[in-house]
Amino acid sequence: MTQPILFSFFGHASIAQMAQQMGSFAVGQYQIRNFPDGETYLRIQSNVVGRSIVIIAGLNFPNDKLLTLLFAAETLRDLGAKDIGLVAPYLAYMRQDKQFNTGEGITSKYFAALLSKYFNWLVTIDPHLHRWHSLNDIYQIPTLILHAENEIAKWIAQNITHPLLIGPDQESEQWVLRIAQKLNSPFIILNKVRKGDQLVEVSIPEIKRYKDHTPILIDDIISTAKTMIAAVKHLNELHAQPPICIGVHAIFAGNAYEELINAGAKQVVTCNTIEHSSNAIDLSLAIIEGFRTFLAN
Ligand code: R5P
């Protein structure tokens, strides 16, 4: 049987190499550059005729990347690829999931419709499902959701003696609760009011009971870090121990990472769904095992 070919775009080359070393995948070769006018030149150098293709792509800041990704899928199909799956450890455009104000586009839906036209299947990690309950609500292709919670729980168990898990908003309850159950540790969920892209307020109940615990803030996405910063500052005001901040997806727009450290976070720890210097929780194996399920036959 011919091996599937795995191409990495916009990072994640180490996951592709790991999959190759584990056997049963070839790593795809390509050339990419910009023409002087900024348009993209793309050349696939591997023979893909009749082969199953997996593209693993870092999709943070997606607007700069999307056209190249779709061109890659079109090129692979033109060259005779059998099928093409997308592994997007961070799935972009999930947060605009309703019309909050008149005239707004529901971009999560449009992004999903677009990707569904180019790929045969999709694997991702902890997509921001809030008002959409399932990826099937918006994606028209088979999807597989993987979760970071086992690896996050392992990291906490190995590094922190008495953790107090804190979810910065109601949406975070789903994963904070599951991690707390695995660790058998206490948790609290904050009330968050978002007053704008950069303005967030949170309230923290009952912290005094846990003064001997290390507070660990856990969220799926850290983008501007305003959510985490509001929680860190509030904990400081309540004289709690400096918290550890754990995020699944390390977007860190602008200077968000530095601002979070300067706000008083003791440590910032993220998963490698987006490559960043804070990555300390490795999901590579889970990702490889996840997309293998689409290639079993
Ligand atoms: C939204 O509800 C998410 O779960 C995160 O809390 C949010 O995306 C964090 O964004 P930021 O870092 O910009 O505050």
C-alpha cells in the first residue's frame, strides 16, 4: 500500500517529522515564495498521484495563510491526489458564532463552508464551540475533535502540588471541570463581562478558602490575553499566590504574552497547537493518532 503524504504549512514541521519517524507517512516536499507583487508561487515537489494527503497547518492569524492553503489543496488535487485531509490543531474563526450586532457576518459559518469545499476531512483540537454545539453544525465534511485535557492534567499533576483550577468565564467550565475531575482538585469558574475586544472584567468568588493552593487559570484561547490579565490582576488584589496561566491555543496578539507576564502571572504554559515559546504541553502524539483514524483504510 502506498503511504499517505503529510505536508506541513505554517509551522508544525516537527509533528510531520514525528509522524514520518513513527512509520506509515511520507513527508511532502514543496516550494513556496512570493512573486515581487506579493502573489504566491507554489510548487509541489512530491509525486502525489493516487495518494492520500494530509495537510497540517498552523492557522493562527489565518487571513495571511488561507489563500496559500486553498491553492495547495487545489494544486494537490490537480496533480492527482486521491483525497486531502486538513489537520488544523488551532481552528480559526470559531468565535464569531452569531450576529452580535445588526449587519455582522457569522464568519465561523463562512470559514467552515470554504474549508469544506477544499478538504475531505478535518481534525482539530478543542475548537471554540460555544453557540455552535458541534462542528457538524457548520462543517459539511467529517470532523474529529481532539482534546488537550489529558495532557494539561498530566502537566499540572507533574508540576503543581495543590492546584486550584480557575476558569476565567462560563465557557471555560466545560474543560476546567473535566481537568479538575481528573486531578480530583477544587475549581472555581469566574464571571466575565467583555466590554470590547480589549476590555474585560472578571469577578472571583470564594478565593480565601484556597490560600494554600496555587491558582491555575485555564482557558482555551489566549489572544489579547485581556481575559487572563483581568483574572491575574483580580487575584493579585485578593492577595492570592501568583497564578499559573494555561492556554490551549497560544495566539498572543501583539504584545499579549509580555503583558500577561508583566501583569503578574507566575508562569504561562500552552499546548503546541500553535507554535510559541510558551509551549510546554506536547500534543503531537495525540494529533498523529487522531488523523491516522482517517487513513486506516
Ligand atoms: C472566549 O470566550 C475564549 O474562551 C477566551 O476566553 C477568549 O478568546 C480569550 O480572549 P482574550 O485573550 O482576547 O481575552
